[in-house]
Amino acid sequence: MNIILLGPPGAGKGTQAQRLVERHGMRQLSTGDMLRAAVKAGTPTGLEAKAVMERGELVSDALVSALIGDELDAMGEQTGAIFDGYPRTAAQAETLDGILNARGRKLDHVIELSVDEEALVERITGRFTCASCGKGYHDTFEQPKVPGTCDKCGGTEFKRRPDDNAETVRTRLAEYRAKTAPILPIYEARGIVSKVDGMSPMDEVTAAIETILKA
Ligand code: ADP
Ligand code: ADP
Ligand code: ZN
């Protein structure tokens, strides 16, 4: 199974992808995570992406598509893929078709997480993750059960993203509206888009996605 989670920054793509990984042993392919790892490691990709990401703009199509191809090659052929934050432009959507075809994979579902834009700034400015395992949390909506300790790995260090501030979120949203939302019709024409209410509580969003995957 190969699925795309599509939605603006803060819609809940990463949260839901992590849950699908745990439940179904699928693999999360987050270009944002891959780019942050490249920035941290100081690779040429990271050096190229850093300032663009800090501004909230999109990095080049060629760069992210190369990351996705490499990641797919590194995982088992039978392992399902959850594309989180990719594709983000029409060009990336077209490239993804080729990438999947070349590997004998096909897209099963595009799940659109729809959210009220007003909610996104609060979601994003309250977001933090475990520094060891990457599990996502939120100041208001999902605190660790034991304060200061990660539910999943017991880690005690957490981090926040430099681009998770109100000003950059505006740019990221504008990028989403201008470049990413327009790719939905490509997938709608293929009849593979399902819309999920991303404003519901996390467990309800997960249940709605599970229903789609079973259909
Ligand atoms: P969010 O899930 O909050 O939207 P991501 O972690 O997916 O954020 O992405 C963070 C940043 O990384 C983006 O603002 C952009 O600069 C870059 N990025 C991630 N994925 C892509 C992509 N597919 N194409 C271009 N840029 C990307
Ligand atoms: P994305 O990957 O789409 O940028 P995340 O999954 O990182 O979004 O979610 C952004 C923030 O909002 C996180 O701190 C997460 O804990 C929180 N969040 C995710 N889904 C929900 C939800 N359904 N209700 C409330 N908060 C949520
Ligand atoms: Zn952890």
C-alpha cells in the first residue's frame, strides 16, 4: 500500500503517519524530516535547503524527489509507504508517478486532511518532538503522560523547529495554497482522494483514515 497524506502545515500529517507506522509497519517518508537530517549533518543538500526552510519556502523539486527515490530504494519492496509532505508541487506529483512506476508501486490513496487555517498557527507554535525518537507532541493537545518524559522511548529531551513560528507559518501556508493545493485535482481525476476532517480529535482522525485504508 502506498498513500499520500496531504494537508497544510500543522494539519496532522506527521502525527497520523507515526500512528500508521506503529499499527501497520508501514514506512513514513517525510521530506521535511529528511531535509532536517541533511541540515543537521551539513550535507550539500542540507546546505542548499537550510535558508529556504527557515524562510518557509519550498526547496527545489529535484532535491526532494532525489531524497524520496533513495529512501524507497533503501526500504523493503513489500513495505508500504506513507508520503508525508511530498509531493508539494505539480512537478513533484508527476515525478512521483515515475518514481513509483519504476519500482512497481502504485498509489492507493491520497488522504486530504482538511483544517481551518485559523487553527494552524496554534498547532504549529505549540508543536514539539522528542529529541531521541521524534515522537510528536503539543503544548495543549498532546502532552507526554509523565511530564518531561517521552511516552514512547522515555527520553527527556525535546526540541522545537526553528521554522515553527507565527511569521514563517504565514509563508508556509501561502506556499501550500499556491503550489500544493492545486495538485489535488490531479489525484481527484484518478478517483483516489478521500477527505478527512483534520479538526477532529487525533483518535477520530486515525479512525477515519483506517476506514479508508480498509475500503
Ligand atoms: P510541515 O509538515 O509542518 O508542513 P515539513 O516538515 O513537511 O513541514 O517541511 C518543512 C520545510 O521543509 C518546508 O517548509 C519546506 O521548506 C521543506 N520541504 C519539505 N518537504 C518539501 C517538499 N516536498 N518540497 C519542497 N520543500 C519541502
Ligand atoms: P503536520 O505534519 O501536518 O505539519 P503535525 O502532525 O506535526 O502536522 O501536527 C501539528 C501539531 O498539532 C502537533 O503538535 C500535533 O501534536 C498537533 N495535532 C495533530 N493532530 C491534531 C488534532 N487532530 N487535534 C489537535 N492537535 C493535533
Ligand atoms: Zn521519544
